[in-house]
Amino acid sequence: MKNLRNALLLKQLYQLKQLGYRYTNITPYKEDEPNLILPNQLDTLKKQADNCHLCQLSKSRQKVVFGEGNPNADLLFIGEGPGASEDSMGKPFVGRSGELLTKMIENVLHIKREDVYIANIVKCRPPNNRAPTPTEAHTCQPYLLKQIEIIKPKLIIALGATAYHYLTGDETNITKIRGTLHEQNGYTLIPTYHPSYLLRNPSAKKEVFEDLKKVKELMGKE
Ligand code: URA
């Protein structure tokens, strides 16, 4: 009996590992848990995320912010998590930092915003704009990993420390690591500063401009 329980537990832990967990402090899910079988189409994945109650953020959210953009985009931007405007509209980066992100995409990269894809580490707003907890980020991660698997971007731009950390597992300070290229899982990842940071520290825009010049080169646009 105990061996069977251990075998089931091991199986469940392997399944969590395949879903992208590096570690877990959650109780392994039950055999018949339907929520962790993720579909291979973005629209069905979105429906599943819209009904997600796997973490506490689902209790305080207004809308799930799944992500939006070109489902075949070469370029995927990943932020931290929805803020108040995103939570009420159900769309990523629609507030002040969104305006700046749109300018970065359209005025610097010369790409239309609807031609890239934009998502976040967590799909529901952390209260008071705090950073997501490790449990929230890891619980939400299978959705993001599935989005990446479906979209198959060539390049992912991690916006800020939280996005970089949860996409790589690396905790190097963003000021040190920004602008560097990381080959992983079939795409190139480049971390840069988060647009909210740029709103507070406009002098850092020149570094982001440098990072975006690299992105342009990698996209063959320069
Ligand atoms: N900040 C983020 O990280 N994501 C959003 O969608 C909006 C603001």
C-alpha cells in the first residue's frame, strides 16, 4: 500500500516537473485533477485560464489577463503581472507602463504591437501591485510554458527582474544581466528593464534602447 502511494506520489511529482515546476511546496494534485491537463490551442488554453482557481490571486482578480497578440509572433514580451488597469480590462500592458511598452515596440523596433505577443508571469493581479509570490508564479507557470510552446517565439524579452528570474531560475540582479542573450528551450531570451521602472527612472531608457537595438539585429531588422 505504502509503495503504491509512493509510486503515485513520484508519478505526480514527475508530471509537475514536466509542467515546468522546478520545486513545489504544494500538495501534489489528485489523480483526477482536470485543471493541469493543458490544451494545445491558445483559445482553449485561454478558456481554461479564465476559469483557473489554482492560487489565491483568483479570489481578488476582476479578470484573468491571459495575454494577447499574434499567435505566430517571433517576438514575445513577458512582464510580471497585471496591474489595476489590466485587471479591469483583461488585457496586458494597457496602463501607463503599457503606453511606454507600445512606444518601445512601435517607435524603436518599428513593429506593430499586434504583431508581437505580450504575456505575464502571473495571469491575475497581485493585490496592491506587489510582486507575485514564488508559489503564485510557479502555480501559473504551466500556462505560460504552454503559451511559449504553442507560439514558438524566436525571441523572448523578459521585462524586469521577476520575468527574468522565473523564466531562467537565475537570480542575478537585473542591472547586471540586462542586455545579455540566453539560449534556452529553442528561443533566445533577452532581459531588459520593466517599463514601470523606466517611468520611475527615465535615465535608464538609454540602456533599454541599447537592448532593443540588439533585438532588432537578432530579428534581422538592422
Ligand atoms: N506590468 C506588468 O508586468 N504587466 C502588465 O500587464 C502591466 C503592468
